[in-house]
Amino acid sequence: MEIAHVHFYVEDAKLWRDWFVHYLGFKAVASGMSSFHTCTEAVQNGVVYFLLSSPLLPTSPVAEFLRQHPPGVADVAFAVEDVEAAIAQAQAHGATILQPITEQQFGQVSLKCGKIAAWGGLTHTLIEKSFVSCQLSVVSCQWQLTTDNNFTTIDHIVLNVAIGELELAVDWYKNILGFQPQQTFKIQTDRSALHSQVMISRNGRVQLPINEPASSNSQIQEFLDINRGPGIQHIALRTSNLKNAIAQFRACGLSLLSVPESYYTQLKKRPGLPLSSQELEAIAQQEILVDWKEDAQNAVLLQIFTHPIFEQPTFFFEFIERRSQAQGFGEGNFRALFEAIESEQIKRGTLK
């Protein structure tokens, strides 16, 4: 299993196409997927594909989604070896089949796929893997990152669910799509808390952390309230050179979460820091989070997060670099992110 693409439902697909091109170095690619009621654009960076759809008429499925939720991720599409077997397994375990298996034509591309309902307004399109090998032609591009700074993959996608639904969601992804539990997190500060269970596909190529609020004022609860239900909180895009990529993003005006200077002071006190003073200074200049395990030589996790990209404080992006095959999710970084979002909640007045 792999992530084939992620589909955003937005109010203006062309505007958001240009946003991805300008701020994140994506290329606009020929989509051929618009219809009389929906405008759809596609953008690509490396192997990462996003679809962006907006309504042309009130009858558009996008219009219906936007009546119920703010803009955000509506569908995460998975490439599977055998779509018929995947749909059969989903149906056998009680999943709602929204679209039976069909072959659909998107421009010059034919896709054999089906679609199932997931949590809240989220759906999963399951696509036969052999149909996901084609490349879409480039039609426009203002600028693009250097080859070294292309995104190498979608590292993980984070799902927020309501309090009491974490175990249900974990079981759903185990039974329906064959995911397995990996890391567990329980993050708590003086103000709020969350619980998280990382799920991973059998082949290890798809990582899906699932969060639930563990306090009434949790940032997860704020997301659920504003999103009007469960949904995708953020997507992590992996790059091989995070420092350079972030410098370029900042030059284009991308808004990123701040890290207090005290974070790096505390970092230097941790034993076994696997970075030179010079590199740590460069990383601190870009306000990138750093985590590592003392027993994993040179395995370093570098992460940074955008502010919410839409008007409402729901969806945001993460950028991540894994050195020496660093695995999992650093608890130190997870807590630092949690506290950074708390700071933004305080600014919004949603957390005392």
C-alpha cells in the first residue's frame, strides 16, 4: 500500500493551485478532471500529488462538503495491489462503500478504483496499483525547488477523532485496511492533553497517527469543533534537505510556527546531541525541531510546521527530514509541537 494522492476540497481550486506552486514549489499538472459542477486542479512535487477541487455549482459534491466542513482534506487515496480484494475486505468488516469498483478516465489516465467512507467527512479511494504508474504532463510552473529539495514522499498523515473514538478508529484501520499499531503517545501540559496512536501499513509505507483529545480544551477538541467533526489535521512532507527547503519557503513568505530560543538551550543539555555546534546554529536559525534516540547512532529527526493554511485554524503542513533512517516520531518534537500550537490557541483566545 502507498499513498496515491490527497484530495483537498477548497473554495477556489485555481487560487490554491497557485498557492502550492508559489509557496511549496509544486508544479501545476494537466488534470482533465473538471466537470460541469466542479473545477479540479492537480499539483505535483516529486512523487507527491495533490488534487484541489472547488464547486462551480451548488450541486457539486465539493459544495456539499463545504456546507458541512471548512476547506481541507476530503479524500486520501491509497494505491493497493488488488482493489477488488481491498474493497471486499472493507465490505466484509462493515465499511460503507461509497463507490463500487469502476474504471474511470481522467484525461489520458484510466483508473480502476473504489471508494469507502472513513471518519467524519473523510473518504478513502482505493486504486489498483498498476494504474498509478503514469506521470501527468506539466502545464505551468512559476518556479520549482532544486532536485535536492523535492519532496521524497508523504511521510505521514494525521487524523483527529472525537474523544472516546481512538480505539474505534484504530480497530477500523486494522480491520478495513490492514494497518498495525506502532507508537503510542500521551502528551499533557499544565493546560491540555491528547492521546495518539500511530498506525502503519503492513509494508511500512503509510503512517497514520490518530489523535483524540484528552481534555476539553485540547487543541484536538478545538480542531473538532471548528472542523465540525473528525478530519485530517496535517500532512507531513519528507525532504532530504530540510534546512535548504525551509530557507526557500521562508523566502517565498510561507508562515511557519515559531520555536522559542529556550528550546535550543534545553536541547544542548540533552546527552548525545548528534549535531555540530555550527549545524545546530543553522537549524536554530530556521527554527527547526530536532530529536534523536541516544541508542540510534546519527539517527536524527528534523521537523517544522506551518501555521494553518486556511482561514480557519484546522489544517497545516509539516516538513520532515529523517537522517540515518530515523524511525517513528520523536516524543520531544511531538511535545514541542503541542506546546507551539497551545501558544497559538492562547493568541486566538481559545485556551486560557
